[in-house]
Amino acid sequence: MIEPAIALYGSTFQSVMKTLEELLRESGARYVMLLDRKGFVLAHKEALWAPRPPALDSLATLIAGNAAATQALAKMLGEPRFQEIVHQGEQNGLYVEEIGEVALLTILFDNSAPLGRVKLTAKKAAQALEQLTREAIVTPNKLGIDTDYRDGANALLDELFGN
Amino acid sequence: MSTINFAAREINFKIVYYGPGMSGKTTNLKWVFGQIPDTRRGDMVSLATEDERTLFFDFLPVDLGEVKGFKTRFHLYTVPGQVFYNASRKLILRGVDGIVFVADSAPNRLRANAESFRNLRENLAEYGLTMDEVPIVLQANKRDLPDALPVEMVQMVIDPDKKYSMFEAVASTGVGVFETLKAVSRLVLSRVATAG
Ligand SMILES: Nc1nc2c(ncn2[C@@H]2O[C@H](COP(=O)(O)OP(=O)(O)OP(=O)(O)O)[C@@H](O)[C@H]2O)c(=O)[nH]1
Ligand SMILES: [Mg+2]
């Protein structure tokens, strides 16, 4: 990993999940998801009443790509950033809040959750998450990603792609 | 509810297929998608134009399995190769862990290969990265073309010092596709294992 990695586990992960749960409850949204700027899902939470979400991997990738494109557009227009990314359809909406430099908070909601409330609760959660993601930035070897790990992963590569 | 257990540690790597327009980047991903068991991969997302040229990116997540308690996954991306898509191409390089440069073996694409490679260097520089800091492997694709140039010549214009490993491929029939992906994955793993 060339950029610093975000690794969420242990108590930091629990705190993130608690923040996401609160956000889900207070916003009335269907799903909330924390992802990094590369489009990897870090944590997510779904309302019990919500239908199964679409493939999270794909969703995260598109949201990160969309956010990157939106901020590139802002720069071309001489804005340091566009404040918020929001998409609203007839039934569903999507709201994205930037979490510092490293992450994105995404909220998927339907028309039972007013956008105003989604935004308000998202901004509150964003503050907590910014601190938590900062704590979660680590170097790989601190996590035990070492030569043993490499050798194990290489063996799996042979298994999947043949020798 | 999702079956993904986020309490378990998970490690993801981002591998980007770069190269000139029509060199076969998307074809590489399609082959991987079609060949590995569907339990080991997710959906493929393609943002393409009507005529199947990549507009923003293709995306394919591949699950390697669990190593030392880490769920290990490779996220494969392609960039749009066409010159005028540079603004979006640059965005895909964000956070890249490894690069496959797919060169075209056709004689009339020799220059396009060179230009794309130079463009890669420039775009990495915008993220403060040099070519030496990112694991890179080369692929000479379309070896089946009757007028395919010698591999040495393809490599000469992009990598005269032969710094990178070069793999011959026919992505449309899968020749060399796994070998290339395996090689870049190994470089990425070595790098992360020895990183401070
Ligand atoms: N003969 C031959 N054709 C190939 C090979 N690989 C890909 N092609 C064809 O080349 C064309 C372009 O392939 P793509 O994979 O879409 O190229 P790309 O690099 O993704 O192109 P952009 O998205 O524009 O950057 C398609 O018609 C493929 O079928 C190969 O090994 N041999
Ligand atoms: Mg393509």
C-alpha cells in the first residue's frame, strides 16, 4: 500500500459501528456506509426493515469514482470543493459526506426520510467519524502483514490462477 | 443482511490496468471474470460507451481467501485508454497498489504505447509517485495478430532498460492473462510485506 492504509478493527471499529447505528436510527435512512477514497467498504449498517442492498462493492466503487469526479470538476471551476454530493430520484436518494481526506460517508435513503434530516444527522456523524478514521490509519506491518502473510497469499494465488 | 463480517480484518489491494485505447485492458478483466469461480469474485462493473469503449472504468473484485486472519481481496480496475479521457483516467490511479501496462502488439500502435506509458508517468507524478514506487508489470497483448511486432520491439519503446517483467498475451483467448495478474499480485504482496 502506497497510501497509508485505513484498518478498522477492535474498539475503533466498534465506535464506528455505534456511530453508524445512531446515524441510521436518527436519519431514518435505509443503509449507511463508510468507505475509503479508493472505493473500499470500511463499515456498513442496514436498517432491519430495509430490503437487501445492492452489491456493496460495486456501490462503493461507483460512489468513490463519482465523488472523485465531482471534486475534480469543482477544482476545474476554481472551487476548493463542492460542499455536498446528493442525488435524488423518485423513490430513493443518495447523500455523500466527505470524511477528512481519506474516507466518505454514504447514506442511502428512501422518501420516508426527509433530506434535511439526512443531511443534519450526516454532518454530526461525520465529525465523529473524522476523528475515528484518523486513528485507524496504520502501516501494514503493524498489523502483521509480513513475509509470512506474503507467502500465504502467494500460495493462494497459485491455487486460484494455477502454477 | 450482508454476509460480510467487518469485524474480521480484511485487506484490499487496488490493481489498475493501464495502456492505450483498444489494447485489450477490458478484455483482460472479462477473461478473469469468466474464468474464476463466481464464489471468488463479485460483479463486474463497466462504465462504457455504446461501442464498448471504457468511459470511466471497469471494476472487478477478486477474493483470494484468508491469510493469517486477513480476508484478502484484489480490486481490479481498467482505465479508459483513449487520449481525451485523461481527466477521468487520472482519477482511477488514486491509491493504486500495482499496475499492469497492457501494450498493443500491432505495428501501428507502437507510438500509442509509448505515449500512454509517458502519460502514466505524468499521472502518477500528480499523486507524488514515481514509476519506481509502484509495482508495474508489462503485457504485450494481441500476440495472435499476423503482423504482431517482436516483443522486444514493443518493450523497447516503453521500457528500453528492461526494468519490468514482460508477459505475452492474447487476452481474447486468455493466453497470458492469469500469468500477468499473478505477477503483479506477487509484486504487490512483496511490497506490502516489507513496507515500514
Ligand atoms: N486479435 C486480438 N484482439 C484482441 C485481443 N485482446 C482484445 N482484443 C480486441 O481488441 C478490441 C479492444 O479491446 P478492449 O479490451 O475493449 O480494449 P481496451 O484496452 O479496454 O480499450 P479502451 O477501453 O478504449 O481503453 C476488442 O475488439 C477486443 O476483442 C487479442 O489478444 N487479440
Ligand atoms: Mg476498456
